Amino acid sequence: MSTTAPRRGRRPGSPDTRAAILAVARQRFAQQGYAATSVRGIATAAGVDSALVHHYFGTKEDLFVASLELRVDPREIVPVVAAGGRDGVGERLIRLLLSVWDDEESRLPLMALMRSAFEPEGKALVPDAFGRLILGPVSEALELDQPERRVTLVASQLVGLVALRYIARIEPLASAPVETLVATYAPVVQGYLTGPLP
């Protein structure tokens, strides 16, 4: 006869359960986008209770960040970019983008994220990652007018730069020094963020 007392409280989940939740979340966020994806729907598809999803990942936004599998939490970028106010925000954004992408360990999951943007089942990931987690909060912190237009214009520059420099490896962009890229892109991004729009 066993003398082991029955376990009380929440049954611990296995690493496989956590991985299953992440796999479903990644698929749902990629296909449906952040707004249309619910924690309850992810939990149901993963065959777990939604409380277990919250136990592992916290909020829906935390789950979204975890599903991106990035080395750097994009939400940590916002205070760095917004800290100096409107002046120089374009340069800070470009420098930070390049520093993250030039780091080899950060680049691999980011490349997978970017490639997913060009596939029908993943088209929502990049707009949500760039817009919801970084550019939207930056525009709010700086209290920019016409934030949706400005964020879209900035995203077009950032995504284009990343796609050509790191994924397609188009020269001379692929081997251009960081300072050259900052001098080229920062004024454009600054204009999109704080300049007059047509």
C-alpha cells in the first residue's frame, strides 16, 4: 500500500504541454492576428484549461511575445527609443534595430518571423510585432499625431531595410557600415515620425 499523500492543488504541466500551447498560439497569432486571437481559443485548441495558459505565460501579450521566440523582448525597446523624446527618435530606432539584427543569436528567430510575413498563414505576425509591440507604444509615448499613418510609414522603412540587408542580402545594403545606414535611414524615419505628412 502506498504511503504517498495525494498531490493537492494545480497539476504541474509538462514541458510538452507548454510547447503545445506555444505551437497553437504561434499558429493562431500568425493566421488570425493578435486582436482576433483569444487565450480561451488557444487553450481549447491545445486541449488545456485557459488558467494553465495564464499560469505558464501570464497575459495574452506575454503569450504573444513568447510565441515570437525572440531573444529580446520587443517591449523593452520602447523605453529606450522614447527616452530622449522626439528629437533623435529616428536615429535611436534605426540604431536599435541594427544592433538587434546584427546580433547573430537574435537574428535567427527574427529571420523566421520576417519570412512568415510573406506567407499567407503568417501575414499578421510582423505587423503585430512591429506595430503593436514597438511602433504603436513609441508613438503613444511621444504623443504623435496621426499615429497609424506614421507607424505604417516607419514600418515600411524598417521591414524594407531588414528584408534587403539581412534576408535577401542585396548589395551594397548587405555590407553597408552601420553609420552609413543610420545616416541614410534615420532622417527618413524621423520625418515619418515627427515631420509634416502630405
